[in-house]
Amino acid sequence: MDDEVYRKLREHLDRLPAGFPATPSGVELRILRRLFQPEEAELALQLGLKLETAEAVAARAGLDPARTAERLRAMARKGLIFSIETPGRPEVFMAAQFVIGIWEYHVNDLDPELIRDMEEYIPALARSAFGTLPQLRTVPVGRSLQAGLEVMAYEQAEELVRGQQRFLVAPCICRREHRIKGEGCDRLMEACLIFGWGAEFYARNGLGRFISLEETLAILKTAEEQGLVIQPSNCREIVNICLCCGDCCQILKHLKRLPQPGRLAASAFIATLEEERCTACGTCGERCPMEAVGLREGVIALDPDRCIGCGLCVSTCPGGALRLTRRPPEAVPPLPKDMREAFVLRAMMRQKQRERSGR
């Protein structure tokens, strides 16, 4: 019975836009068993991406309303589902995708065995996302945006932040994973910026702390100084910004292993090199998370197929030899208005992917 409910939950999570594919080893079922009790898995099957009261869920599932409300609240506090609390109204609940979602909500609950299983699972999770709408996009660091380059407000991290009302910072789950293993880097640990209802959810669950606009902007400045890639939600009305490094970030690490990561990253920009201005100092190579640029036989070489448009090489080039330019429109993935539109578009792209593969 227990195995069956976890298989059903795996299928349920895989039907959500971000996916949760099966593997030959069944490692994804081990992960679910570590996170969900069987009765929690059963109740999670009743939730989709529409916010609902516990009373509505109970009525549909034929369950006791009071007991259902109690269980859903407990599951939300454990980071197994998502909820919103509004003063004067009942709490509402919805399913959480596994990534970005359930996994990140367990940043305070990691242990070596769970980390090991997740690292085994990541390649399958990443493969299933190829060909769909990326959950995150890359925007350039502020100092890489030269005069004369037309840049929209939703392509600038500082402008994205200034458009928010509530700011929260949480630990980076990728960096925490690596530190638990005794690996990784010593860069900023509080590196996940969360906004809006997500910030409220994180605060209720003790996953982060509210901060001011000024501290949020200071974190962005530190991120640029430390060579972190700025990756907000892949929509205009963002809900989060991840500040990622090539040492720990599971997305960047996976991209880096590929021969042409620049073709898969969601970015509107690409670096270009003016060789006559280059002093071959090698600073760009130290900053680039994709090894797209650096010294090759005594001269700087740039591989555009590896560039993800983060601008980290541009902002510290002493000779001004590196610049950002716009990618052609056909090379840039769609940018939805908000998360609702992103969910719909990602789900449509995954459905087409299934049809092509005959599943």
C-alpha cells in the first residue's frame, strides 16, 4: 500500500508543470518516502495548482473538514504543500512543485542521506526540463549594462527588486547541501531572495527573515562582488531571485557539463569580445561560471555557445574589452507575465514533449 501511494504521488508531481520523472533506480520514491508520511502523500494527491480552502478539499475528497484543515496546515508547515494566509479569511492551500518548491522548503531539514539521494536524482530532473520553459532566467549584473544598451526594467535585478513590497532572504539550499558535505564555497549563504506571498510562507515556516529594500540591494551588490549569477523567476512579475555560483548551484553545475550551455540558458544577452582592447589579464576567466571566456594559449578566447549572459566578465574587465549585446529574439525563450502564465506555458511545452516521445 505504501509503495503504491508514493508511486501515485510521483505521478501526481510529474503532472505539475515542473515535472518529477521516474528513474530506473527509483531514487525519486526514496526521496518522497523521506519527506512524506503515507497519509500526507494521500492528501497531497487531492491538491492541484488552484488555491483552495480545506473545506473545499474535504468536500471533494469525502473527508472531515476539521481534520483536513489540521492536516493541511501541518503539511504546509512541513513544506510539503504551499499555503497563503490572509487576515480575516481562511487559509488556502495548493500543491507545491518539487523543484522549485518542496525541495527548497526543506533547506532546514537536510541530512547526508537526503542530499545523496537528491544528487543522484538531479540529472534525471534536469533532463526532463530540457525543451520546456526554464523556471529561472539570467539577468546581467548591474555594472555590466553599458550606456546605449536598451534594457527593460524586468531585465535589471535592481529594478525587479524595487517593484516589490515584501522582502525576505533565505539560505541557499545548494550552498547548504555542499557545506554539509564539507564541499562547495565560502560565498554568501543567505542568497535566496523571496517576495510577496512566498516571503510570507517562508517566514511562517522559519525558512528566512524579512529584510528591508536597502538590505536587499546590498545583498545584490555583494552577489556581484562575489561573482554570483543573478537568476530571477522566468516571468516579468517575479516571486524570487536566486544568487547562484558555479561551485554549488545544481542548475549551473549541470549546465557547465554540457558542450553548449548558452543555448539552454534563458537569457536575453550574450557577451562579445573586442580583441584589440583586451590585455589578456585573465580576470574574465576567473569570473565566468561556464568557462565561456578565458586565457587560451596566452590570449583571451570567448565561446558564445557557452555564454549565459550573466555579465560577470564584463563588469570587471579593466580594458572594457567585453560587452553585452542582445541575443536575436528567436534565441530567447518566452517571458510570461507572471507565475500563473508561466505554469500554463510550461505545462503546454511538457505536454508537447510527452507527445513527441510517445508517452
